Amino acid sequence: MDLDLATVDHLLTTTRSVRRRLDLSRDVEPEVIEECLRLAVQAPTGGNSQGWRWIVVTDSERRAALAEMYRRNAEPYFAASESAAQAADKVGSRILGSARHLAEHLHEVPVHVVPCCYGRGFADANIAAAGLYGSIYPAVWSFQLALRSRGLGSVLTTLHLAHEREAAELLGIPEGVVQVGLLPVAYFTGDDFRPGNRRPAEQVTYWNAWKQPRA
């Protein structure tokens, strides 16, 4: 089957981390989330283990509790990052401002999705950690792409994981299951997104050995 490469390339290059442009006033239909998750679980996973689990949080009290955990870890993180961002460039300051905006409004985002994976206790060695997270993050990214194609925005966050055990109690997550992030999900405002400002791939790609150019 021939793919429309222009559409595919546009999707891949314009799926952004959305923090400010989340529509906090519009409900998200459960059917849309389920449709995107059906696509997400087609992603590859180590040994075809399919150990992912997804907790979709729409209950306002649970969203508020998750947001409070997030903010508890966000404040010291922002304080440490602020001076570095200001010293670096305007882009860093803008991203930090966007992150602050999300932290302040996280409880208002209509859907929180917490991706989880079976495998706690196996994430100590690098090879085990790579296998664990490599078996869930491709599905997370597929989920985000599916959201984007339907007019929804998301961002993969990890700050609440400092209070993972507390979040597990809140959401009834059993022992042996690892939370790998939290995705605020909402329809995005505005028309579209542009490709991000990135270094050329040629500058960060090496051939056959570290820092070796293509022959």
C-alpha cells in the first residue's frame, strides 16, 4: 500500500509537547481515547510481552490529587532550572514558562493518562531498564501521534513519579507495576503546529564509530 508520505511526514514533524494550548474547557470523548489506545497497542514491545497497562483518569478529585503530587516535585525542579534557563537563551525560558503553566493548570486538563508496565525490580541494570522502557515508550509515542491526528494535544511528563507510590495508592496500582509517566490530554487550541527547531540530523548522526561522518 502506498502511503501519503507528505501527511505522514507532517504528522511526525509537527507532533509537539503541548502544554499551553490544551483546551481546558472542552470535554474529551472516552471513545476517542479508546480509539487512540487501540492504535497505541500495535506498537512493538520486547518479546511481544505487551506488558503495558493504561490508566485513564477523568475523575476530577483524582486528577487534582495527581496534579498536587506533580506540583510538589515541580516547584524545586523549576527553582533549580530557572536560572539555568535564563542564562541559556530565550527558548529555554519560554519552555520553562510553558512548563509552569502546565503545572498550574494540570488539574484542569480533562484527561490524565498514566502509562504503566509490568516489570518492577528489573529496571536496575541498564540492559533491563532499556528493555523495560523500550517496551512501553513506543506505545506512548504512538498514542501521542494518534491523539495529534485527531486534534488532541499531549505531553509526556514524569515529575509525579517522585511520588509514584502515593499515586499507586490513589489509582490502585499493584506491586510489580511501574508507572512511566503522566500524559495530560485535551483538544488543542489553534490550527496547527510547525516543525520544531532542531539541529540537522547530519550533525548528530555518526557512521560506524563515534563522531565519524558518512564516507
